[in-house]
Amino acid sequence: MRYQKKHDLKNEPNSVKLKYMKLGYHYLVSNAMYLFLVPLTIALAHLSVEDFINFFNHLMLNYLNFVILFIVLTIILATLYFMSRPRQVYLLNFACYKPDPTQMCSTETFMKQSELSGNFTEESLAFQKMILERSGYGDNTYVSKSLLKVPLNLSFEEARKEAEMVMFGVIDELLAKTGVKCKDIGILVVNSSLFNPTPSLSAMVVNRYKLRGNILSYSLGGMGCSAGLISIDLAKQLLQVQPNSYALVVSMESMTLNWYRGNNRSMLISNSLFRMGGAAILLSNRSFDRYRSKYQLIHTLRTHKGADDNSYNCVYQKEDNSKTVGVALSKDLVTMAGEALKSNITTLGPLVLPMSEQILFLASLIGRKIFKMKIKQYVPDFKLAFEHFCIHAGGRAVLDELEKNLKLTKWNMEPSRMTLYRFGNTSSSSLWYELAYLEAKGRIKKGDRAWQIGFGSGFKCNSVVWRALRTIDPAKEKNNPWMDEIDEFPVHVPKVAPTVT
């Protein structure tokens, strides 16, 4: 029997052995403090009763001086701490927009509408069909009403109606969830990359809800799919200087005026991928709101690679040869996303990773940069830092690349892939559909950490880290876009889903 165990151990795959060695290493480093206490305990055990008596006699002689010094230092340190510490930011609740079922757009419907528009050649239609078949989308994603009409109604007025429908619909849901009064909202941030009318989107919200006259309102445009997390970061910064305030963040995108009507392949991709959606988030810096909030904001981190020409040009709005405006997506997009992510996690890692992973990463970095060793860069195991991952559902290729680079499991990627399948790429709001998926599945437990990762034109990679303040009970969730169908997920998503036309 002993021989058999030894024989099995020798035949065990190296990857499994390495796994157990790494687990032992993490346990050793994580409990290093306790290990250091062992020799101290042994040393104390060798002291006699007389030694302890002498120590306490000496302490009593200087008791008064010690107490006064302790009180003064405590007051000074407490004052410095409370004056310098940043205000805590809490997420009371959020809402995701779920359009009417009449706005569902299957792959078959999409191709039919594209053909009826009369704008595309046979080659362009075949290209869009190929993109859709490999997109990882289901047949229940949503588009604006203007794209389902015959002929298409791509007017400015329709775009404004679409924006109002999404923004007002999702804000109404959020206010109903939280019970916060409109007059108490002191900060408003609205982001939409490509639709920026006058008056602005934020002004539309102020007018609709009669928000107060001294509200700090902002409309962010042209910042791509990462603008949602940029809005969270901006709201966080404003909450640091506005005591006892609420911040309303609205993330959306308009499809109507951004439908490309040309035949440039790099611009046709956005037609096939983007879908209708939106999210509203309510943040607070009021200390008593902690007890009714869902999450606490732990970190925000923004990385901008715009100084590099390839990164800057990989998502670019321009005119094609026929002077038709569209957004061109470069073939280097996935590569640029990987580079931006690498820069982002290099900064984020020391803030969130356990010491054991930081040591391994630092050793790898020193070996490669200083000693010029030909070794692969060590990729930290972020599963030790986070329980949940919400990666922007920008497309199947981006998700595949991040799953591989971050060494995530199918379970870790499930919220992103199911959001892509059910709702498509809803731009900056997609991360909130993913967090809503986790809540609907009952996976969010008190103390859990969730990492939201967004990518966008520029090129930017942004991270936001949340900690759950309570366990989320799906049965008590109102207006979660997944609740009436969550039992149907996850589903198998084929690599290629043939379109019937």
C-alpha cells in the first residue's frame, strides 16, 4: 500500500504538484505573522515570575507619565487620521434598463433589416452575417425602435427619444428602489460616447426630474465603452469634496444616429455588435447610508494609452471613402486591449493582491528587467484577490483573450459571457448587467470583492473594485433584468451559430 502511494505520487502530473506547492506557499506567506510569533512565545516562556514582577513594578512607577503620553499621542493621531482619510463611498443600488420585448432583434431580423435598408452590398451583408454568427449573441438582444422600422428612421428626433426612453426608464427604476428624493441628489454624471445633443444629456435629466439648481452635472462624450467606470471615478472624486451628498451616474449609448450605412468592413463591425441598454447607479458618502447600501467602493484605477498611436487609432470615428461617418475598429484592438490591461493590473496588483502573489510578481520582474533572465512574466492569480469578475462584454474575442491572460475559469467568465449572449454589447452599461447577473444567481455574499474591468476608445482600461456590505438575496431584488429568466442560464454558446435567412 505504501509503495502504491509513492508510485502514484511519482506519476502525478507536474501541474498538479505545482498547484499544491503553490497552495502551500500561499498558506505560508499568508500566515507569516503567526509564524513570527512562535519564537516570541518561546522567549516569553523562558522568563521567570520574578522577571514579570519587576517589569510591572517598573511600569507602575511611570504609570502617570505613560498614560498622559498615550492620551496625547492618541488624540494627535486620531485627529490626523480623520482629517486626512478619504470619505467612504457607498453604492446604494443600481438599475439596468430592459427594453420592451417588441424591441428584441434576432440575428435573422437584423440581417433582414440590413438587407431592406438598401445600403449594403452582398459582400457587406455576408460579412455582417459572419460577424453575428461568431459573436456569441443570442436571439433576444435589443435594438432601438428606429432600427426595426421599414424604412429605417435614423433621425435626430428618434435618437433623442431613444436616449430619453433609456435614461428616464432606468432612473425611474433606481429612484423607486432607493427611495431617495430628487432634491437630495447633488452630483449627476451622464456618459454617452457618440450621441451628445444640445442641451446635453445631463441637462435633459435635470429638466425631467427638476433637480436642484446648484447640482454638479457633467456629460461625458467620446470616451467609449470604458466611460461608465470613468463616470464612477469622477463621481467618487466629487464626493470627496461634497459632504453628505448623493451622486447619480447614468451610462448609456444611442444606436439610432450611429448606424453605419456604408460598406467599409472595419466600420460594419460596430453595426453587428452594439445593442440597446443603459444603467443608473446611485452613490453616497453619507456614513449612515452604509447600513442600507449594497457595496463599498474600494478602488478606482484608470489607465490611458493614448500616447501610443496604435492604441489611439484602434477605435476611431471617421468618414469612409464615400464620406459616410462610422466607427472603425482596428485589427489590433484585442492586442491593444491586452496591453492596456497589462498596464492597469501592474498598478492595481499591489493594491489588491495578497503578499504571496506580490512577492512572486516582484521576483519575476526583477529577474526579467535587472538580471535579463529569459523567463515569462509572472501573471498574478487575481482569483486570490477577487471572488467575482465583471469584464466588459465587448465581444467574444476580447473575453477569450482576457480569460487566457488572467487564467480565469469558465465560472469566473460566466457573467460576462451570459451578458454578451442575452443583451449583447451595451457599451458602458454592460458591466452592470454582469453584476446584476451575479446578484440574480445569489452569488454575492457579504465581504465578497468584485472587479469591474472596462475598455474603451483612446485607448483606455479602467478598473473599479467593490466590496459587498451584505449578502444579496435574489428573492428580494426588484427590477433585476435577469430575475424572470435567470433559471435558464448559463447556456451553451456555440463557436458558430448559423443564421437562417
